[in-house]
Amino acid sequence: MLRDQTTVGLSESTNLQKTKVLIVDDDHAIRRFLRTSLTAHGYEVYTTATGEDAIIQTINVQPELIILDLGLPGIDGIEVTKRIREWSQTPIVILSVQNQDTDKIEALDAGADDYLTKPFSMGELTARLRVAMRHIQQDEPVLIFYSNKLRIDFTARIVTYDGVEVQLTPTEYDLLKVLAQHAGRVLTHQQLLREVWGAGAQTDTHLLRVHMSNLRHKIEEDPTNPEYILTEPGVGYRLRLDV
């Protein structure tokens, strides 16, 4: 049953005290650094160095978050993601030295929730983890989304910016809705095209860019320096979520 008003935005907090996180990385120094840092942030940390053991530990430990490297011995991170996604929706954040657009797209299309490249800051990593946890903890549909001055009422299909209603075309609204439903997470061009236009449009990135530009001109104070719809170069887009 839906609540009268469910909101996502600045006031929401996430309890990290009992959150179990599994770190999968074949670099001992990275595992040790992450264990120390995340433990200090209140996480319960488990580690492993191989893809095979990552799958076993995911079953046995049942972590609420997985931080996964791509370049693992044996089964690589892409295959681990695909296998886990066959039976689990546990958030997976990729943390890898591989920074090619193709690597990011392949990981996200395989089912990863987010992607960070090494070197990274702990501040950014923990922010991404909070976003991933927010999605998995959200057990009821969101009826109202807000981030700073942007507000989306999904029930009434009304978008406002700084209290003023924004007139969007049906396609622009559908595009913003998909971004908001996955706020804080990067969505690939192919994912957005599939969700808004259907499977037959997955290669039409020009169509996506045109509508994204139009949408930015309606909800951004400076469309050339967007505050809400952020570009992940070569990969896709992310709607800002204050955490």
C-alpha cells in the first residue's frame, strides 16, 4: 500500500551501523585500505580476492553492498556481476583501474549499480554507497522526488523548479522520470533509450542527446553547466541525488 507522500531528498538519512559490505579485489593493499576506512564509517566488512569466492561469500554472508574490482583472477568482475544478478539484487559498485567507456558500459549493462575508477576518494565512494543503499532500502514506490529546487510529483505528473511548474513534453517527462527513479546512479545511453523509446531505439544516441538538451534547458539554470542532469562522458547520464 502506498503512503500518501513518499519523498526522496535532503532530509532522508541512511543507517550504516549494521550494513555488511563485501570487498572483492585481488590487490591486498586496496582490500586493507577499504577494510580500515569502511570499518571506521560503521560498516561490517568482509573481503575476498577472487571472483569464485565472491559468489560463495555473497551466498554465505549475504552482504547488503558489494564493492567489486573487474580485473580479478579466474572469473572476472563482469562475470561475477552477471552470476549474482541471476538471483540477487544486492547493490554492486564497481571499483576498477579500467577506465575505458566500454568497460563501464559493459559493467553497468551486466547489472552493476555504479562505477568508480581508481584512484578514488573515500568521500565519493561512501556517497555512492549511500545512494546504492537508498535504492535497495526503498520498499515502497516513491511518489514525490526532490533534489534542491527540483521536485517531481509522479502521481500528478507535475514537475516544478523553484516552485514554478515546468512544462515538459510526454517524452521529456518519461526521460526525467526514469532518471529520477534511478537517481544517483549512472544510466547508460542504451538503458535510457530502451526504457523511454523501446528496444528498437537503443542505438539512437542522437535522439537521446537532443531530448536531454531540451530537458536541461527547462530544468537547469545553466544548461551548459548542469546541476541536476550530469553527464558521464561516453557512458550515459546521472540525475543528482543529494545524500
